[in-house]
Amino acid sequence: MTTEPAAPGRDHVSGLRCVKCNATTAVGPAVYVCPGCGGNLQVEYDYPAIRSAWRRDELARSDDRTLWRYAPLYPVASRIDFPTVGWTPLLPAPKLARSIGLRSLHLKDDGRNPSASFKDRASAIALLRAREIGAELVTGASTGNAASATSVLAAALGIKTRIFVPAAAPRAKIAQLLAFGAEVLAVDGSYDQAFDLCLEATRRFGWYNRNTGFNPYTREGKKSVSFEICEQLGWQVPDLVVVPVGDGNIISGVWKGFCDFHAVGFIDRLPRLLAVQASGSAAVVDAVKGDGVIRPVSGDTVADSISVSLPRDGDAAVQAVRASQGFGVTVSDDEILAAILEVARGAAVFAEPAGAASWAGLKAAVRQGIVDPGWNTVMLITGNGLKDVASVMKVAGEPREIAPDPSQLDGMFDKR
């Protein structure tokens, strides 16, 4: 790992704005949420200054194939050169598109990131922020992916990590944490309880908190996916972006990315967003379809990465979907599990349940008639299927057992 000066993103930060009450506050080492109402904060930039200092044609000359190619729009002054994060492939999926009557569909496969999930984007920015303010220990609560991303990048930066996870988190994700040296605290409870315990630890001990939906810098990393989508599509903004939603921070980040590019003049329009949630964990979709107020739900779903009772970035997520003139849909666990195999066999991408939920949701939206078949659609695959093999095996089945005896083959297969 090395760090070096990045383009002047941090110099262009103008402050932090509350997504709930719209108040602004100055950037500070211990500023996480709005001091007035407790709402989540969003990093604001001097967009005219960035626009005058950075031109889109500079990207065409850049050979940097990581998220750092967009450094002027990040609130940090350094970068992580290894492991490389971002610039994941945008894959055409014509077979899937044909199966539901769409003209164009691409999959953004973020299972190719170092920890095999989208959350590496958030951790890259949040951990650099921690390093720049001199934090020696980073803590966070996670169902697994955010924690894995934090432990991988913290190991590269030489920062200690202390992670709270629900004891029921998939073993593969916990194994990643331990392998990269994180101290893991398995909480006998839900993700929401682990989140609250992590916040209390931050208050008591002063550890730097990376929690999604609490730390405003996680959204700044997640927005990078939108920058990449625009550029990888040849600066043609998609009509629809499909996003699996848990605590709401990914979809709010996706929206901020498109809005940032629009503010600096790199794109001339914005896409619609489709928020997909499991039916047992649908607080954001319920709010989008209702009065806009986030209310707790059970959070029960096989897709652990989007299993949340009270979405911690729910207000920003609802705002993003509504501002985009988008939609929200819910899908069952059975639909999510079936989508794993459909995406694997239809697009050669192995997705964990939360990632496959995008496909289940897109199909549901097409059935409901809210997606125009002519739209150019991009679907986020947020994590690799190896993250949760137990869930995959529920629908993939078990291998056929056979003795190491050639005669066994005759009873199983026809000869030529």
C-alpha cells in the first residue's frame, strides 16, 4: 500500500448539509451527524470551482482504472493505490434482457472489488478520512460486507479495526474479517442492535466510527459507482439504475454520484432509480410508496446484506428515489434465491442474495408495468455469491455422489 497526493477534492469541500433539516455545519474530526436534529450529513462541494479546474476530457487521457480517477470529487487529500478499488466491469446482459422484454440491460459487477463487495468503495474514503485525522482504531457494525471491506483496507493502511457483527452473519464474511486481522465482536442480536452497541462504544471510547448511515464519508465512496457507469456507457446516462436497498446508503450514494457529475457539467441529465427491498425488510420502499416517513420493520430476509429493521440512511434514500422520479418494489426471499441462479446462468455473474435481489426486483417492476422496455437499464450486483454459499445451496442443490468406479458411469449415462 502507498498513499500519494490526490487531486484537490478536500480543498473543494464547502461543508456538510443535513439531509433531514437542511442545516449546514462545518467539517470536523468528530462530526458525524447534524448537531441540531441528529440527521445524516452529506458532503457539499464548491462545484463551480471544480468545474473550472477539472474537465471531462482529462478522464479520456487518464490510465488510472480505479475509483481514484475521480479524485476531485472526494473529500480526502490522499489515495490508496493497493488494493485497487473500483472500475469494476459493466457487463452487457442480452440474455437476461430478452427474457423480460428489455431493449438494453447491463450489470455492474461489484463482486470484483478486493473484498468481493460494493462496500469497498465506502471504506476506501472513510478509512482515508480516519487516517487523515489521525485515528488509530476504526470501528463499525455490519452484517458482514461493510466489515469485510473495512478490515481489508484497514490492513493495507495499518489501522486497527474492531468490528461488531450479528452472531448470525454468514461464516464466510466473518472468516474474511478474522483473516485480515480485525477484532470481531459477535453480538447476540440483530444488525440494528449491533449498530446501536457500536455507536455507544464510539461515544464511550472515542473510536473512529465507519458505520454506514452515520459516517457521511461512506456515501462519498459509494457514489463512485455512478461516475464509472457514466463513463463506461460512453457518457450516455442510463434511463434506470436498479439498486438493492438495506440501510439506504448505497442508493443515496448512487444518486449523489449522478448529481455531482451533473453539477460539474459532465452529464446533462439524471436517471431514475429503482429501489429493491426484501418484503420482510422494506422500510424504505414502504416510505417511498407512503408518506415518506421511515418506520421500523422486522428486517427478516435471507439476504443478510439488506436485512435492516430501521434503515440508518433511510431519509436520504427516500429523497433519492423521489427526486429521481423513481420507484420502489419488494420481492420475496424465494424470488431472491431464484434470482441467484438466473443471474449466474443468464449473465455468468455469481451474486450473493442481496446482489441478486436487483434482478428479482427488476423482473417485478417489469411485471408491474413501471419499467419502459425501451429504457437503457443498469443493475447493481453488490456482492459475490461466495459470500453466502449456504443460501446459494438452498436453490442450487447438492452434487450427485458417485463411487470411484467406472462401472458406476454406465448406470448413470447413455453410451454413444
